[in-house]
Amino acid sequence: ISYPLTWNRRVEQDKSACLLGALCPLCQEMKLSYDYGESALLPLLPGSTFALRVGIREKYKIRGNAVDDWAAVYCCWPLALCQMVRELKLRNQEYIYHVSTAFECS
């Protein structure tokens, strides 16, 4: 599986995620945390959005660094959430697709 090395910036791919992030960012972050495999209550802890972003970036080998992550999270929290949700959905869909086709071929 080959992934792009940068964050996905296409808002039109998932307008519902961006809308939820704009209207209720905490709800969006709770869902993101749960989808990532953490507790849905994680966003109640200070610095959790930053930790999630770093975790997603490192897990999927997305180009960037901690300073970029910090700037995205603390300068534009709702848009950073939207970006993380899109990225997680994209990566999980590709993973599920490839795993299911591998089983079907054997």
C-alpha cells in the first residue's frame, strides 16, 4: 500500500466531517479519538489533540514535524480536526479494502 506523504487537504472529500468539526469540534474530536482506538474521553485532557495529530502523522508516515502539528492544532483547531478525520477515514478505507481483497484471492 502506498500512501501520499502529505496531509490530505481536499475538503470536498468529506463535507460532513468538516461541518461537524465547525459546529461542534469537541464532538468531532471525541469521535476521532474513538475511531483512532483511544478513549472517547481523551479530548478532555489538555494537549490531546496535539497528541492525536502526532500519532496519526507518525502511524501513517505523513511528512511533517511537531512544530507543524502544534501550529495546525493551536492556530486552527476545527480545520486540523477535519484534516485528521479525513486522513483516518482514507487510510482505514484503503487498509480494509486491501485486507479483504487479499482474503478473497486465497
